[in-house]
Amino acid sequence: GGACSGNTMSFLNAEEPTVCDLISDFGINVLWHPSLGQELGDHLQGMLWNCVLGKISVDILVFEGSVVNAPNGTGEWNRFAHR
């Protein structure tokens, strides 16, 4: 998605309960996060494909940021002077 981390910053600043308490108390398994995850490149793509193929179960998907859709539905973005 497009750049935006406001929700993440608010979540990380939680105090009652803290993020660590919330994750451990409810047994939440965070597969990946762009600011917190350590997976990159092929390893990350493999994990995401395993989710798509049902090899890794996903109960909740959170998409933070904007969905880049333009121009004309191409998904191209951050274009300046036709570059």
C-alpha cells in the first residue's frame, strides 16, 4: 500500500494493555509487519504465497495505508515527469 503508519504508531503507543501484553494475552501471531517484521525478499514472498495457498492459516488481515490504484488502474505511482 501507499505510505502510512499512523495506525501502527497509535497501536505501538498503547499503554493499557501494552502491545506486548495484548499479543501474549490473546495468543496473537503477527506473521509480518512492514515496520516490525524481519522477513524480506524471497522469504517474505514465500510466506505470503503460503498464506494465499492456505498453507498458513490467516484469521485476520490488516492492511494499513492506501491502496495504490492509479493512473487508469495501472497501480503505477510516485511518477514525476513521466519517469
